[in-house]
Amino acid sequence: KEASSRFGTPAWLLVFFSNIFFGCVGFSIVLPTVWPYLREMGSSPFFLACVVSMYSVGEGAGGIVSGRIYSRYPGGTKFLLLVSMGLGLTSAFAYMVARLFGELGGPLVVLAARFGSGFDNGARQTIQQTYIGTVVPPKHQSTVFPRLGAFAVIGIMLGPAFGSPLQAMHFEVLGLSVDGNNGPGVLLFAVCLASLVTTAAFFRPSDCSVASAGEGPAKAVTAGAPPPSRTGLYACYITFMLVNLSMASLETSTPIVAQRLYGWGPCLHPAACEFDAKQTYVDGLLTTGGLLSLTMMIIMACGLGRWTYGREVITMSFGLGVYALTNLANVDFGGWLPAWRFVFDYLLGAFFEGLMRGPCAALLSRVIGPHSKAKYMGIQFAWGALPRVAGPFVFVALLQWPRPMGAVDFPNVYAGPRPRTWMLYGSQAVLFAAAVLGLVRARAPIRRHLAALEACAAGAPKDLEANAAGMARDDDPPPETPSTAANSEPLYPPV
């Protein structure tokens, strides 16, 4: 059996925490400098948007491809992780040396490098979450997944902090000039190398891993279990997508709205204007939101996650309901949105962003049951990538379409039309409210499906057809993951 560390956490889980932390550091470390890097190579702002979106495209592709491969070769956990990390390492190196390819080839190399980094992150998270969903008992998944999410948020928050000191760096190695623009690529390369070495040296797949799937009693239970409920799968996919949609909206819309409504944000020409505290308001708001999201994930990992076990649909419905209310409150009724209400709604939404990721991943694992989880985890990541690919373009359009009410002039920050927010936030409020109603309606079919899985796990597969009535069936080959039927308490309680 896998030896536990002195912290009471399995060693392989510590490796996963390290991987998710450094993977998210690698995501955010280059964001502050990617535009200056592209600008020195003559790129346009539109190409910048393509580069930012390409990371999420790669993340979705990595989730789907790795999920299907992992489902077919369930014993290759470590090998697939190392291959994925090798691609991430290569992509980091390409990002670092992109300026050597000139103004024509350099931006394309950056574009390909961000796709490769996203592919690595999507594949890495798919494989790790599949492994956790297979090895960790269902009753503990609602606390383990938030712990994984907490390390992800910490990595995203600290990435720019790791990259800031590199702004003062300037040296030349083998004809390659390294400075503040491509310096984060150097650190990204080091981070990817550290993750690869850590996984190769310390990750030892557990005895109860997916490599032992489909043997003995587990195979019999798997063969008799109903296929994953399509209703349950889509409930998890859509919820995960909407959580990422809300996060993308908070990241993209907040700086623009704060700048154009209240004059918060950096100077257009920093060298030509004096310091004003309002220049730091947006950064402070985003940082506080990240800390609140992290706080919720810590609360989930320390105890609240155990309460959500068996209540995942209720938890997800509550979180989406909060999103609907906060977006509704951001509608500028009467043509004006007070700053205090905008800040409060942002912080409340950021806080509850950390509530749903763990229960959503745990419910997906339970809905899949004893079947192979890799393919479905990969599809979930593809759904989650959609808002980050198209979201920034859609959010800006929804903010600009309504006819503005007058103009504003904030010296050195913004001068132009004052936007209306009713279409941007009102459409999201309707979307989240509809999702809550959909989850409420899906609860009963999901409960019937989990009851069927419980009957199968208890050795009473009879009447499975009746219990799973209305559930769509998959044409998947006989699954290969182990059953958790050996647990003494119910594995699939009502949701």
C-alpha cells in the first residue's frame, strides 16, 4: 500500500498538490508580460486575444485526448503524466526562445507554446482527477477535490508574484537575450522541469489504482452496473462550465466595468501621471476575490466538504443561485450601478466560486460509478474550457451593445462612453437561474441512478433496469476501473 507522509496525506497526493500548484503558477506567471512580449514582435491586440484563448483551447483538447487514452490504458497513469509534462516542458522552452524566430515566426511560436502548455495542464488535471476519483473513497472526495482546488487558486494568485522579480533581469545566453518579457518563460521552464522530476521520482501508483481495474469481484460489479446517467453527466458538465463562466466573467468584465464606471485602474501612460490610490483598486479587488475563493476552498477541505457528501446537487444549486442573484444585483437599474454594490457582488461571487468545484467533481465521480472515469473527466475539462475561449469576446460585446448613457472623463484612466451593464449581467443572471431550475429537475433522476448503483454494489443488481428508468445508456466497452463496493457504508447516498 502507498506509504503516508508525516502529514497524514498519501505521498502520491502530495505530488498531485505540487503538480497542480506549479501548473497554475505556470498559467498565470506569463499573463502580465505576454502582451509586451508580443508587442515587441509586432503583434496586434487581436492576436493577443487569440494567444490568451489558445491556452484554454489546448486545455480542452488535452482533457479530451488524455481522457480517451487513459480510459483505454488505465495502467499508464505515471507514463501519461510524464508524457504530458514533457509536452509542457517543450512548450515552455519554445515560449522562452520565441523572439529568435523574428516578427513573422515569433508570435506563431508563442501561440503554439500556449496551446501546448494548456494541453499539458488539461491532460495533467484530467489524469490526476481520474486517479483521485478511482482511489479515494466517495465519502472523502468532497474534501480531497477542494484541497486540490485550493492549491490551484494559490498557484494562480502567486504566479505573477513569482514573475515580478524577473522584470529586473537582463542577460544573454548562447545568443538568446533574456529580459522581463521572456524571463517568465525561463521560470515556466524551471517549474515544468520541477514537476516532471517530482512526478518521476516520487509518484508511485497505489495498489488500488486503475491498473488493477476489472479484476475479480470488481469486474462482476462493473459489468452489472448501469452505465453513467446522461442526466447526471450533463448536470456536472454544465455546472462546471458555468463555474468557469462566472470566473471568466469576474476576471474579464470586472477591470473594464471598474475602469469605465468609476475610473479605477492603471494610468494609460504611467510615466506621465502622478500616483493615485484608485490606480490600485482593481488589483486589490481581484486579489481580495482570490483570497475569498481560497478561503472557501479551505473551509470545504477542513470540514464543509464532508457535509456536502450526499448533498452535491443541493450545494451546486445553491452556488448557482448565488451567482444568479449577484449578477441580477449588478444590473444598472435606472442607469447607474453604485460602486459599493458592484464591489460587494464581486466579492460574494468570488467567495462562493470555491464552493462548487469539489462537489461537482465528486458527483461526477459518483455518477460514473465503477466505470472508467478518464473519458468523462476529460470531457468535463473540455466543457470548462469553453467559457474561457469565447467568454472574453462575448463579455466585451455584451457590455458595448446597449446604448450608453452619457460620457465620462477620468483623467489618465479612461475617457469615453459610460457603458450600461444590464445586458452583460442580466443575461448571466437568466442563465444561472435556468441552470438552478435544471438541477432541481435533474435531482430525482440522479437519485434513481445512484440508488441503482448502490443496489449493484450491494450485490443486488436485480431491478436495475427499473431503477434506472429514463437514464440514457452508453455504448462504451466494458469498463476497466475498480469498484468501491468494499466500503462498509453506502457509496451512493441520495444527493
